[in-house]
Amino acid sequence: MLEETGTKVSRATVKRVLDRHNLKGRSARKKPLLKNRHKKAILRFGTAHGDKDHTFWRNVLCSDETKIELFGHIDHLYFWRKKGEACKPKNTIPTMKHRGGSIMLWRCFNAGTGALHKIDGIMRKENYVDILKQHLKTSVRKLKLGHKWVFQMDNDPKHTSKDVAKWLKDNKVKVFEWPSQSPDLNPIENVWPELKKHM
């Protein structure tokens, strides 16, 4: 753009000016696309629940699914090594064709960990009902949640389907109203990276 106006600036000058203003090259962070209705819903949620203490949150059973690449997405890893030791196993990252596959997991937790379920194939609403049948009430008992607990799940179409809604109603499960496009609000999002790192 500067060149189009006839101004010539060296690369070193541009770097110096950027440094002076404390601007560094960074990778863009990925965040959900939020429309105004999403922002308003998240703000309403925050206003309604922002002042709740830990006793309230101890009764919320959070849940979510994630996909884990079995060989991860590690593209760059740095080692201190001597010349000629680049191919020693301790200095390499193992790779597999097609990343070695992946697994899908469903988990629930609150102050303690509830069930962790491996999902075979693609998750569908029928699978989700089966997971709830197998794990929801046993997790509630294990975590000693009592009678005032509420179940948190996101607004994925599988979760909001008629089949799931009917099962939840028939089993008297109170669902925590959750704003759309708000994964950062779910504390389980902090658990998944730890699990993936250990995998």
C-alpha cells in the first residue's frame, strides 16, 4: 500500500515501528461466529448466573463430546540435541498415514468426574439417548448430587432432538438452559485439552 503511494520503507523500519508499538506476529485464535442474538443470550445468561456461588454450581452436571486424533496435531516440537542425532527415537515425532484414526468421547462432570464414554462411529440422537440411559443417573449417584441437580448440555441438534427431549422429560431430568454458540462458558472445555495432552 505504501509503495502504491510512492513511499519506500525498508523492512527494518517497518519492524522497528511494529516493535515500538509492541505489535507482534501472532496466530489468529478461533472463536465461534457470534451473531447479535447469541451475544444477547450469553449476556442474559451471565447476568442471571454471574453471582451464583459454588453451592449452585456444584449441582450442575456439565457434559460434552470431543473428538481426539490418536496421533494428535503436533506439527512442530523442539528438542535440544547434538548434531547427527535428528533421527534418534527420542528426538522424533511418530507419524501415521491418515493420522492413525480418531475416537469420539462423551464425558460428564461437576466438582468430580462422572462417566467417560467412547462413542463408536458417528454420534446420532439415538446414540445420545443410549449414553444418557447408561451413564447419566449412575454419574449423579457417584457424584452424590442429590435431588436439586441440573443437567448441562450444549445446543447441538442431537441434544435438542425430540427423542432426547422426551427421554429427559420421561426421566424427570431438569436441563440447564444454555445459550447457543457459547462453548467458552462450559468448564469441560478446559478438561478436554488436558485429556488430549495426556493421550
